[in-house]
Amino acid sequence: MKNKEIYFACKAINYRTSSNEWDGNRTLVVYIDWSLKKGRLCCKVISDKPLEKKANEIGSNIKEILKELELTIY
């Protein structure tokens, strides 16, 4: 591809606590893998699996973890 400019842009997913929702079920280039280990909230930044996960999957996971910890997010 000679003389071609390529641009790459990523959008964030914004969570709105007042309405308990996020922007939509976009695919994610980078995401946080949330987990519970021995009752503690842990996270790992995943940047080597672009577009494999969607916002609903990640959002649902963290909501379930917070529910298990008896924490509310709104």
C-alpha cells in the first residue's frame, strides 16, 4: 500500500451511574479483566486481544463481582 495513510481510533465505554448503563455493546481493543481472588477485587489490563470482547460481557462480569462483594455501583 504505497502512499496510503492509515488511521486507527478507539472509543471508550462510559458508565453512567445515575442510569446504570454504558454507551453500548461496542467491541473493545483494550479491556480490564476483573476477577475475585481470595475475596479481593483484582484486575489485569488486556491489550493483546483486540476486538475479542464486547462491553456487555466485561460490564456484566464486574457487576456480578460487585454484587458478590455486596457493593452497589449506583
